[in-house]
Amino acid sequence: MGGAVSRWPAVAIGEVADPVDRSEVPLPGVTYRQVGVRLWGEGAYERESMDGAATKYKTLNRVESGDIIVNKIWARNGSVSVVTPPLDGCFCSGEFPLFQPRTERLDPQWFYWITKTRGFWDACDRQSRGTSGKNRLRPQRFLEITIPLAPIEEQRRVVRRIEQFATLQLRAARMSVDAESKTSRLLPTAIDKLLHGRLEELPSGWNRIRVGDLGCPGVDTVQTGPFGAQLHKSDYRDEGHPVLAIGNVQWGFLDHSHVDHVSGDKATDLARYALAEGDVLFTRTGTVGRSAVVPPLADGWLMTGHILRIRLDKCRALPRFVFLAMQGCSSVRSQIEEGARGATRAGFNTSLLSRIELPMPSIGEQEAIVRRLQILESRLGLVGRLQDSVSASYDALVHSALGTLLGR
């Protein structure tokens, strides 16, 4: 494949596969299953079916299991594969030329695994360059690409070995997803347990307190950002005073990879919407209830009208405790969901958020709960990083085995 070193001889695809044409004229009223090919060796798949009257192509080509299928436009990005049995009988347009392996010399699965290699993608890219029609890979040039070709029995032995590695990788991936799913449920479960999710059964010393009653006297505990008449898109600048939009508020953190800005004069006009460290932010539209605590970095930043902020009396309510209640306490989440269903089209508002009841212990117990949950979060983060590491190791193992067993 383009000069790659291999213990197997390099053979042009045209020596071991032939173009195949099973074209049919599409008929109105007949449903045709369609096949597509994903990028980067991810394989062929079944697309949405269509009526024969819906296609612009005069003919469609019927695929069979074992066919090599090539996306002319995106072959240079790894959009080449082998048709699997479930796709037998699907159709493709002339933009997807088909080739039938000479199975006495080329095992289709041998070729399938070759399509997953970087060397093969690079070879398709080289053959696509300079061709007419926006770098489409012409069928003849595809047949000129060379691939490593072992004896047919050796191909089958190698394929079995590769598939053993792939099975291990799939098993590891499923275990990782299962572990991640279970891990992701641990924190909300712990929050719900520690915060006594049922408001009707709070322990002694705990109280049901509305969000609107947790602020300082003379300060609006819950406030929304400026509405359209006060802040227009034309006010935004590349530099200046930062303004948080709804997309910046994620679960538990602020995403400031892209933050809008306004001029200093405009920021002065909107000073009443300035945030303070420790404010709890709450998204009022879209995904209602996504929450985060304002960090020191964002002290003094502004917010848009799609966000509500809660400003607490920190002698009575810790911002982190209130955020955790918003995130994982079942009784609080149910109130938010009920309020969101009953809200007007404009979304959640200050009145709805102010009426949300939280389970509130003493400030000392809030601190203890926050510490316990921070330790749990830290441990869960470590577990997540270990899962990512294991998954990456299995991926690397399979790719290494693929290269070694194919003789590259």
C-alpha cells in the first residue's frame, strides 16, 4: 500500500477483484433499501429506504454480501468497505462502484480489515488527487492500489486472529460503557441519600426552605438576565466585558471556550446583571435547570436573559450545597421538572425558581455533606480516567495487532 513494508507480496486490487454491475432501473412505488459507507474504515451500513420515484439516478446497483463498495468522493477519507450479509440486497447509486473479490485469491474479510488501516486510506487519497470531479476516486485508479496479499488459507487464519482481538476490544468497550453508566449514577444517588430526597421525611434539624428565602435582606435572591430590548446581538464584541450565554452553563461548570463580550459602556448599563463569585446559575430555557456555581474567574461577568442566578446568604446556604441539591436531589429535580412543564413558552422564571423548596440542614452539616461529596467526585473522576486508559490501551492493542498480522 503505497510503499509500506510487508512480509506479504503487494498485489494490485485489479488482480484479485473485478468490477460488478447489477444495475436496475428504479420503479415508482417500489421501496429500495439503501447502503452507505462510513468514513475511516467504520464500515458499510443501511441508510433510510426510499421510493423509486424519489431518486435522481437512472439506475441503482444492487449489492451482495462480500462485495467491495467504494465511495468515489470520500474514499480518500476511508469510505471503503465490504458488504456484510445483513446488507445483501440493498442498493447504491453509481457514486458507489462495486467490486467482487476473486475469492480463490482474496478473502473478503482480509480486504475488510485492510480498509481499516491508515496505509490504505493514504493510498486511496493519493489515487484521488488530481482526478476530475473534485478528487473522486475513479474505479480504474482504485484497482491500481496495491494491498498485501497472503496465501488464501493464511488470510483466513490471520482474519480469525484479528477477529479474536476485535472481540476482546468490543467486550472491553461494553464493560467500559457499563461501568461508566453505573459510575455516572453513583453521584446523584449519593446526593439524594445525603440530602434526604423526600421532603416529607426530613430528619430533626433540617428544614424545607424556598430558594427565594435563602438570600440576604434587600437583595433579589433570584434574578434573570437582561432581555432582548436591553441586550442585542449587535452589542457583542470580540473583546471587552464577558457575557455568559446559556451554552456556557454546563452541569457543574462554566464552559468558557467561547464567551461573548460587550463594551465597557454597555457593561455599565447592565451592571445590575453582573455576577458574583458563589452565585448559583440556572438555565431557564432549553435544558431547563442546568446549574453551576460562579467561580472566581467569572466574578463580575454578565449573564444573558436565558439564565437565572441565585444569590445566597452564605451564612445560611452554601452555594455548592444548593448546586448539589439542584443536581441530584430527587425532590428538587421533580419540582424543577414540574415547573418546567407548567411554565410559559418563555421558560422557567424567577417566581418558579423562588418557590422551589430545598432540604436545608445547618451550615455545619452542609459543609460536611459537601466535603463527603467532593471526595466521592474525586474518586469517580479517577475511575473515569482509568476506564479511558483501559479503553485506549485496548484500541492500541487491536491496531497494533492489525498491523502486525497483516504483515505491515
